[in-house]
Amino acid sequence: MTSLAARIRDRRLDAAPTRAQSVAFGASGFPTQLMAQTFSAFVVYFYVAHLAVPAEWVAAAMIAHGILNALLNPLVGAVSDRVRTPWGRRIPWVGFGIVPLVVAFALIWMPPSLSAGGLIVWFLAVVAVYDIAFVVVVLNISALFPEIFRTTAERARGNVPRQVFAIAGMILGTAGAPLLYDSIGWPGMAIALGFVCLVMFTWSFAGGMLERRGETASEAPMRWTAQLRHTFANRAFVPYVLGSLFVQTAIAVILAAIPFYVRYSLHAAEGEGSILLGVIFVVAIPAILLWSKVVQLTSPRAALLWAVGVFGVAVLGYLIPASVLGAALVGVAVGVGVGGLLQLLEVVLAQIIDDDAARTGHRREGMYFGVNGFIVRGSVVLQAVVAAWVLNASGFDAALGDAQPDAVDGGIRIMLAVVPMAFTALAWVCFFLYPIRVRDLIAAP
């Protein structure tokens, strides 16, 4: 009887993936975003408000988490590119990483009874394991995308289920998690979400994660210094990664500004912010299908320029509304642009990897996704700087409650509309300088 290891070793992709394989691969977007959004939205609240850990301790731990996560991306990417095993370059990392990832995610929300000092040590240890496992699993899944889907048409179609699953994971992570911890407690939430993530990852791994036969068998691993040199010397990657940083910053600023916008500009209940966010992500789902057609009719560069343009113009609409309904209508247009960005950024990066392989003779998906992940983490820093600067300049004072100076409304609208538009304009210039203007660099296998 053939062993499981042998079956995994012999399972290779020789042609375009089937629809079932594409959907199964895309299912990985659901647990990835479910964990990421739940962690980012609620971990500080859980440790500070429920476990009474001092806020400054948690803030310091989160900074350590951000630094570790950023540094791990290029390191794991480079190692993944260099390692050769009978089961492939990416599959072993994903296969061995799924269970530790899910367990570490659950343990974050299930600390033992400890003092505040003990809890912060628990947090640092468990989150370190979570960070390592998350980067190992998710980066290698991302690195499989350009290998499984080879042409622009394949990538446009193949990325649709992945992004739809990702949006569903975002919604469950931000809206479903509170319902769960309110009804079954934090440990119950951790077990429930962990189980869902394990099931989705297992389906995706078994049904959709494949490497191509002989793809890198004859390659000698590239030296570390050469990997970095070729990556940053790539005249397509540099404008792409800067444009990606500006786009991610624009989105991060919008997400940070919406709660302030709802309360201090629209004078609505804080919970109404979920409506504005929900509209954006719900509209993004059919918009992904639209942009999939656009990129197949034009080119990755042209489609991305149009998507960035739509997004940048749409966010300016937030300057006008005086009600949640009006802002939600603006969110419809913003969601169309967001759908394009979700659909196209990885399609363009896959094209850069094809171009690099043609120039260097090496498939280096891991390094490119790793360096991209490292750089776009800067969006968190830029978002924090922008938010602090705008709020302080407008005279915002939390102690005043809802009785803020009139300038605060204008400052918040600038933060939500003008600042993201400015970052989007910078991104558009970067993508305009992107030099690859053809649709496909390699033929379908």
C-alpha cells in the first residue's frame, strides 16, 4: 500500500489546474484572513480589557510581534526558495505548519490563570510560535500561486475563489468573533474558529496545493546575497512594491479613520461603522469577478491602473456625506476599487516572478512574496503616523467626548478621503512606471 508520504511526493501538476483544484487552493484564503483579522481586531482588547494586562505591556508586545513578523517574511521566503525535498519546495512547509499554526492561534485566547507578568510572557511565547507558523504556512501558499496558475487568464480566474474566501474570512473574523465570545466565551471561540481553520486548511492542502513536476529540479539554489541583489535590482519589482505599500497604507488609513468618521463626523452610533466596512467588502466580492474579466481583456498593468484610479476617486466621496446612508453609498464605489486591488496585486507580482525567472533562471516566489510582505508592513507605521498627526492638528481631545472642536470633523474627513487619495495617487504613479506591459510572459504548459 502506497504510503501517504509517497502519495504526496508523486502528486504533481502537469497542466492547467482544474476548477476543483482552483477552488480548493482558494479555500486557504478563508482561514488565513479569519485568523489575521480576529487577531488584529481583538487581541489587544482581550488582554487589556478582559485579562487586565497593562496596556503599555501589550503595546510593547505588539511592537515585538510586528518586528518579528516583518523580519520572518524575507527569511522564510529565501529559505523556501533554496530548500529541495522529494515532496517539493513549498508543500512540506505547509503540511507541517498547519497544525502548529491552528494550535498557537487557539492558545492565544486560552491562557492559564497567571499574574499580569505571567500573561505577557505567555502572550510573547505563544504569539512568537503563531508568527513563525503563520509566515511559514501563508508565505508558502502564496508562493504556490504563480506556480499553479501560469498565464494571466489562469491567474485571473484562479484568484477569484481565493479572494472571495478571503473576504468571507475577514467578515467572520471581524463580525463573527464577537458573537462567539459573547455566547460561548473566549476559549469556546478559540476552539470553534480553530476547528474551522483546520478543516479549511486541510481541504485546501489536500485538494488544491500542488507543485509542478520538475519545476526546479535542475536549479542550483541561488546565494543569499545574489537573491537580495537581484530582487532589489528588478526594475519591475521596485515600483510594484512601493505602489503596493502606498495602496496598503491608504486602506489601513481608511480602516482606522472610519470609527472616528462615524462618531464625530456623522454623529452616529459607533456600531454603524460595521455597516460602512460591510458595504465595502460585500461589494468587493462581485467586483473581483469584474476585474478578473478586465485583466483578461487588457493586461495586469492596465487593469491595475484602472483599479487604483477607481479606488482613489471613490474615496474622495467620503468628504460629502452627512449620514451613514450617504457614506454607505460612497462605500459601494470604494468596494469596486478594493475588489480590483485584491484581485490584481498578486497577479502583477506573479508576472514579476515570471520575468525574474526568465532573467535569472531561478523561480524565486518565496523571496519576492517575503520581501513584499516585509515592506508593506510599513503601512502600519505610516497609518499610525498619519492618524496621530491629523487628529492632533485638528485639535481632537478624547476627554471632550462628542463635544469636539469643529475642526475635528474636517480633519477626520481629510484623514478618510484626502490622505488615502494622496497615497493612492503615489501608488498610481508607481504602477504607471511598472515596465511590463504585455499580458503574458510565459505560455501555458
